Amino acid sequence: MPNHLTPEELSKELGIDRQEVIKVCVEESIPIYQGKIDKTLFQAQLQALGAMPQHH
């Protein structure tokens, strides 16, 4: 499974709006490199913000 996803792929996988994905990236300084976002970094930042439950 790829770790770097487009905003569209990430929004589908996490069940949040594409625009919200981009907004979080901009506000939290998560890099979007060549149109792709590091899924692990994005999820970790959402957890730090308390916006996503932690998986054990």
C-alpha cells in the first residue's frame, strides 16, 4: 500500500473532504510534494490535533 497519496486518495481513505485535507496540510505545514502527501505524517498530525482516534 502506498504511503504517499494525492489529496483525493487521502480524503477517500480517511473519510474527510479533499479541501479539508489541503487545509490541514497548509495550516500544519505538512508538505505536499509533487501532488502527494505522506499519509503517516498526515495521520500523526491529525492525532496530535485530536481530530482522529488513535489506532492501537
